[in-house]
Amino acid sequence: MIRLLQLGFLAIVLLASPVPGLRAQAAKPVFDEAFSTAKVGEVPESFMVLDGQFAVREEEGNRFLELPGAPLESFGVLFGPNQADGLEATARILGTKSGRKFPTFALGLNGVGGYKVRVAPAKNALELVKGDDIQATVPFKWNSGQWTRLRLSVKTQGSGVRITAKAWQGDEEPKEAQLQHDEPSKLPPGKAGVWGMPFAGTPIRFDDLRITAVP
């Protein structure tokens, strides 16, 4: 009888306690696009193309959103809810170099003028940028032709927000954020987005775009 009471008490404690990771697993995405059912040659209706010839492509049974390797400009597409904070965005992005030319790509929140986590292979750097201004940067080793995962969040922090970001290749995600920046005031609402700058003249691919709510 005592054993049963102990087990019952333990179950109540586990249900009532905020177990790390359990809440994250239970969180449902507010936006999730893997392009598996998207029409090849088109862009899903929920996307807003700012510029660039984005289109869904397919290779070996896998579908993804692709930006062509020309022209050599900066292009982006927006998606998801129009929100000021409390969101985390993730994406997989694939680019390849050509000789000494490298692509640049990014994942952002809060619209065109919001924050982006940007991979800049030509500088061996991972950057946190707001609009066109770099707010923070750390070294980042990028391997051509390998998918890069990016994660960016904007959370309420007092009267402002805290922006954190990370990027990695392979299966092992960094435990801590590689980039962090605090804004003293709130950001204007805006959609999430991905950006590509095909400076290598090769296509850039985007997949597994997801947005989840965070406390």
C-alpha cells in the first residue's frame, strides 16, 4: 500500500513539474512546411515572395524550395504569422560554393527589417543582423554541399526582447545559443522569412521551415 502511495505521489510531481524538454516536445508548430505535398514549379500560396524566382523543386523524391543561382542579388520570401515576439523559427538551407565564390543565406523573424541569423561562408562567420546592420558575429565553419540547420528566437525580456540564434551542420545541435542580443524595446510585428544571396552562381535550397510559440 505504501509503495502504491509513493508511486502515485511521484506521478503527481512529474505531471506538475516543468520537466525540461517535455514542454518543447509538446509544443505544436504554428507553421510547418516541408514541401512534401507542394506543387513542383510553384510557390505555396501561404508564402510571400519579396523578390527572386523561388520555386518548389524535386530531387530523388525530396521536395524543397529553391532559389536559382542567377541573378547575383539578395532575395527573400516571407511566411508564417505576423507577430512581434514569442516565436522560434527553424530551417534547413543548402548551398554550394564555386571556386572561391560562396553563397550567403539567412533565416529571419519580424519581417524584412527584423532580425536574421545569417551564414556568411566567405567570412567563415555566423552573424546576427538587424536589417543590414550586424549586431553580433562568431566564427562558423561551413561545408559546401551540406545542409545547414538554423534556429532563431525572439522572446519577451522585461520591457524588450531577447534574440538568440544558432546554426549547425550534421545531427548534433549546439546546446547553447551561439549568438544573443537584447533589445530594450519591443520589435514591430512581422512574418518569418528566409533569404538567399547566390553569389557563387549556384542554387540555394530551403526546407523544413517551422515556427513554434515560445514562452
